[in-house]
Amino acid sequence: MNGLSTRDAAKKLGLSFTSLNRYIAAKKIPLPPLVRVGGVRVRLWSDKDIAKVRALLPKIKNGRKLRYKKSRRK
């Protein structure tokens, strides 16, 4: 099977592994389906999955930046 691990997908997207996991936990990005490989269930990221996430990244709001903008307005 061809596919990238979540760590490799994060590198390809220009994100840290931790940031990608945070977006996954917050359900801000779609996940590829689980695939059984050698008795282990893993998520394999295709180029199509990475393209979907790349299109969504500019639309994801970063909480820290928004907090600073709100505090400046007051």
C-alpha cells in the first residue's frame, strides 16, 4: 500500500507533528480511514488527503492570534 504516516504527512504539509495532532483532536481536518497493516491499524495519508488538508489550512483559525486581536480592540 502506498501512503504516508501522520508524521510524514505533517512534514509534507509544513506543520509539526504536534500541530497536526491538535487539528485532528479538534476535528478541524478530515482524517483518512484506518487501514490494517500487519495486524496494526494505522492511518495512511494519500496525496489526495494531503491536498484536502492543505486547502483547509488557511481557513483554520489559530486561537492565540485571535486572543491577541480581541484584547487589542478593547
